[in-house]
Amino acid sequence: MTTVLIDDRCTACGACLATCPTGALRVAPLRPRVIDSRCTACLDCVEICPRGAIREVAR
């Protein structure tokens, strides 16, 4: 199984939050937080991130 990881290139623009169909991303102080149990690894957030700060990782 896979999920996504958000690294320090994230500027908290919110694009990933708006595109996540399962609500697996939540607002957090520095950058969105991934709720692994809700992430279906659709990778919509990876594709929309303008900074390339999100990548797929194995759970």
C-alpha cells in the first residue's frame, strides 16, 4: 500500500487540500498533514502541487 509524504518545499498554498477527494489532508501549522487511513493514493495532490513537495511512499 502507498500514501503520500509532504516535504519542506510545501508553502501551504492549499491546492492539495482542495483537490483531495477523500479528505485525507488536513491543515496543520507548517504544512498539511496526511491521514494515512483516509489516503487512497489517488495522487491527485502529487499532480497539483506547484512546488513538487508531495510524493508517493510505501506505507
